[in-house]
Amino acid sequence: MAIYPPGKTQKDIDELYKRAYEETKIIYPKKAKTFSAKLRNLNNITLHKGELSKFTVGIMDFFVDVYSWFKVSFKKMVRKIYPRKDQIYGTKKDTYLTGKITFTKKEGKNKSISIPIHHMEIEFWARTWLGQWRKFAKGITDEDGKIMLEFDFLESKKIKYRSFYFEVHQTEHVFFDPETRKPREKVSVFGNVKIRKSDITGMGYNLGIIQLFYWEYRTDVPIPRVVIKDHDEDAPEYYSEGRNQAIAEQFVQIELIKDKHLIKIETEPEKVSIQSIQADYPKNLTVAMEEEIPGSTRCDYWFGRRMMNGMSCATFIPDRNEEGKYWVKIFGACDYDVNGVYAFPTTYGQFIIAENGLPLPVKIIIKGQTNAFDKNPFQEKIFTPADGEKWEQAKRIMRVTSALSSEVDDHFAGTHLNTEQYSIAVRRNVRLNPIAQLLIPHLKEVALINHTADSNLIGNGGYIPSASALTVEGIIERSKDALGVHDWKNWKPMKPISEQHTFAIASNLFWDIVDEFVTYFFKENEDDIKKYWYEIFCMSEDLVENSVPLFLSEQDKTKWSEDERKLNEDRIAYNHERACFDLTLPRVEYKGKIRCISPITKNKHAPAEGEMEHLKDMCKYAIMTATFLHTYVNEHQYEDIGEVLYCNLGLRFGEKEEGIFRPETDHSIFPDLTRSTQMMWFSNLLSRTEYGFITRNEGHDIHPYFSELLLAKKEEFAKLNVDVENIESRTNI
């Protein structure tokens, strides 16, 4: 294959791309129908086969819907009959409730630590014999988590009151009025303590230490993750109703296609092929292009274009020795735990920038194991366009290596896990500070989708460990390393290397919008941001102390072999450049580990010079990661890994000496039939079930000014192949 398919030009491919994009772009279906299979929420999807028929699921869903309707209606009726009015009963303040609220956390086998929960909203309620609610007091815990609620003693002793409750509230969601642009918060009861009426005396009542299991960090993984005991019943947050409705409406047919394939593979495998699996799923970009012009997505032009602006959106590093040439480096297995079934070599691609401004590959270096026999991790094979069929195979290997690296390093670790660590720190610490209203709309729900990914994507039985070289242990360790080059401080978007570098140009355009939006928000709320600076201090401490170690800082470099030293120095330099990580900044050492995230402030009660800018930069970074950066890689997944034979997450070694250097017609090196349908299910799930967009603002949870700024640049983004109405407001898929 030459730069273009025989007899075709760049214009032919560009026009084909536009037609295929319009043909395959995702349009959300109408609401799900009664008696059709539904999905309760994202946690109810499964990578494996469902156990019930479509009709049975439909019948069961109908009764579940009826039950849910009665349950919701009953709760609404109860709230209407027994409203909770924001009115304090009693006039005197002659007795009180006291105590302290702390996080529940254990360190080591026997040592427990007590961390106060500051600024939690607390209320004291009574209930009458007729079931009516009466509020006696409200307030917040102080910086030490201490409780002090004063109330009218004589009022509490009236015979009409039968029970009393101390409640701790949390902010569940933040909404913005589209006209006034003022925020309002939906508050829910996080925990309560029932108090006997006889315990209330004129001397006051001490609740003691109340330990809340509130946004606790997991201790079973080396990555900042929140504990979720039960996704549906005992999680620190829950999906909005719109998010649940979207998955029910958008993914039913994909789930049924996958289940049909898995049953057929089990009962009639001879009647199933990769081609038949592919044909059952909605057509993706590369399939549509290949149908019209065979070879259009396998040519050098398309390879360079997608490497620059596709799912991988690679970083192009200037060649130190050859002017005008660039390197893209995709690091494979390295020292991570792998399964020995799938290949994951390191690939280096050398490119020139053609006159059209797009990269053109001129050399590919494959480093590492490519067959089942020669396991030397440092062997090298070099290919150029003159190598004919081997060149085509080398491009496919680089595509696949890049796809897995992009999925784990950029998508899962770089956006999902990266966003979750900011979400935890904000939720644990920021309540009165307006920064909560700025960040919660963009950080919510990420912990929930990451919890789902634990089972369906990265855990035992998940897709990546079963369809790629990486084991569960390998994914966790690699994700930790990937996070080790992510820091908010001095971060900037990728620098464009040509006018055709649309990903980088769009990133910078969006970054400017985020900067304008956050600057506006800070000006509007400057006094209160400073007033509640203690919350920022605590958030900063949580961020830094729970961040992963600096990339490769835990390794003993004196034990590296020469080959290991060369590879790891390459990894460090390239990954720092790709993540715009400033290695010159001083780093905090905590518990013997050099932490990768920089502190926002070292001051408890007022920002020092420059620290307001630090906070602003952190907010910009968190929003950028949760919105544009996640959306870009997520949207492009169905385009770039939506055709099994074009690109997947792992090529099998097979039994032949050539290993993964085999023609596309040899399906023995591609994912097996089960993994093929699961891959199509997986790529559709990530790109087809989006909900929560900045400009559409379905739930009125996005600041209107942010939407306005983005819509004002709609045409500029469109020229860069970015639809602003598809940019997600948060990472929830």
C-alpha cells in the first residue's frame, strides 16, 4: 500500500472521510419501549452473556418499572404529607447537642486515626406522634469537626414530640439558575443518629465521636480511589436520573447483539466469523470507508492522520539528529505483568510533516517480543515503506499498541483515574467554599463509572485482561505509573506542530475557554474563596498525600541493565513531554515516596501570594481533564477501535514463526470470536452512551456562562472536526 490507495488522492480520502463520518456518526435513539429489555444503570451492564431472554427481561422490567413507580410515588406522597419546613421551632437556646464528626479510617492492623470532617451541614429534628417533622436547630461542624447545636429545651419536652434525630447532610448535586446564574444545591441526608427523648436534659447532650464512612480512600490499590461498597445501595454518590435514562435508551440493542453472539459462539461456533460479528453491529468509520474505497484506512496517509488526530492523538517529538523529522513513541509491555498470549511490543514511529501539514510515516521500529518463541524483550525490527507487506503489518502493530496504550494510559488513567482523585479530594473537603459549586458538576459520577470499569474493563474477567497482553496486576501498575506524570501545576495543552494538528489546536482553544470561565468565576466569588480557604488547604493536603509516586521514582536505577536504562530514560522523557509534566518543580515527599501532584497551598486560613492562581490553575486542569480531554479520546474510540481487523487492543502471538507479522486474512492472530464481539460491545459502550453535555446542559448543572463561551466558538471548533455540542461536562462513561 502506498501513501494513498492505487489511483486515489488525498482529496478522495478526505471527501470519503466526510461522507463516512456523516453516515456513521452516533445519533441517540428515542426512549426505550415498554416490554423491551432495559438497563437499570451503567453498573447493570455486563461484558458476559445475560441469563434471560429478551422477552423475559422485558416482562421483568415491566414489573420492576411498576414497583419503581409506586416506590417513587409513595416517597413523594410522604414528603407532601410530612414536609420538612425550613423553620426553627422554639425561641430559647438554653441547651445543646455537642460531639465530633470524623472520617472512619484505619491505618495498619491496630492503629486507627481520627480525621475531623469540617464544615459538614448538621441539623437536629423532632418528629411528632402524627409523623410531622419539626426542625430544632441547624449549623455546621467547625474546623475540628466539632458539633454545637443550641435549641429550646422546654420546646423539646412537649408531649407532642415522640422521637429526635441528629442528621448529617451532604451536597448531592449543584444546579444553576439559567437566568440569575446563581447556584443552588441539592442536599441529602448522609447519616443520622436517633436520640431518645429521655436523654435530652437541660444539661445538654453529648453525641460523642460520630465516625462517618465518607468518601474514604481505598487501601487495596496503589492508586487514589474511593471505596464503593455497593454501587446501587451504598455509594458516596449516585448517577443523576438523566444518566440512568440515557444508558437505558442508548445501549439496549448493543447489549442484545453481544448476548446473541455469545450464545451462538457457544452453540454454533462454525456459523460465526469476525466478519459476521462486525456486520451485526452499527457500522463504524473505517468499515464505511473500506466499503467505498478498499485500502483507504490502511494507507500511509490515513495512518499518519489518525496517529495525529485520532484516538491516540500522539505526541510528536522532533528528531534530534534529522531536521524535519519527528518521533512518536508507544511503550508496550516494558516490565509490566503480561499473560504471554498477546503481543505488546514497544513501537517507535518516525514521521515527516508533508506539505499538507499531516504526518507521513517513514520508519517504524518494533521493540520486544513479536512471536511465541523469541522472548527477548529488547530485540528490534526496523521497517520502511520499501518493505511492502511487512510495512503494512508494522503499521497495524503500531496501531494496536497505540490503541492499548491510549486506552490504559490516556483514557483510563489519564482522564478517568486522574479525575477521580480530584473528585475525592473536593468531596471530602470542599463544602462552603464556592469552588465546590465550580467543580462538583464536572467531577461528579466519575467514581461510579470507574467502579463499573473495575469489573467490566480492568478487573478479573474484564475486557482488557482477556483481550490484551496486560494482566489485572499489569493494568493496575501501569495505571499507577501513568498517573505519575500528571500534575496540575504548569500544565498546558499540546503544542500544535502544523495547521492540520487539529487535536492540539482544539485543545488550546478549549483551554482558553476554560481559562476565561474559571477567571470569571473567581472574580465573582473571590471573597468567599478566600474566606473558606481552610477547605482548600485540606483539599490540597489530600490531593498531594494520596497522589501516586513520581513516575519510576521507586525503582532502583542502579540495578537497570544498559537496555533497561535506555528504554526507561526514553519512557521518562517522552511521558513527561506528553503529559506536560514539569520535572523542575520541587516535589513533596510523603511516607517515604516522592508524590507527583504539587501542593496548592501551605497556608490554612488565607492564600499566600500566588496561591489563588495556583487554585485557579488546579480548577482549570481538573475541568479540562474531565471534559475535553476525556471527550476527545472517548468519542474517537468507536472510529479507531470499532473494526476488529483494522485495530484492536491485542494481537495474539499465534503458532507461526512470523508471530504477529501475518496478513489480515490470518484471523488466528486477531482476537477470538468471543473477544471480537466483546470488543465491539466495548467500543460501542464507550462512544454510544454519552450523557451530560456542556452546551446542552440537560440537568441545568453547568454554569450558563461556560455554555455560552463554548457555543460562541462553535464554528471555530467545527473547522477542527469538533462538535461543541458533543463535549461532555463530566467523565461518566
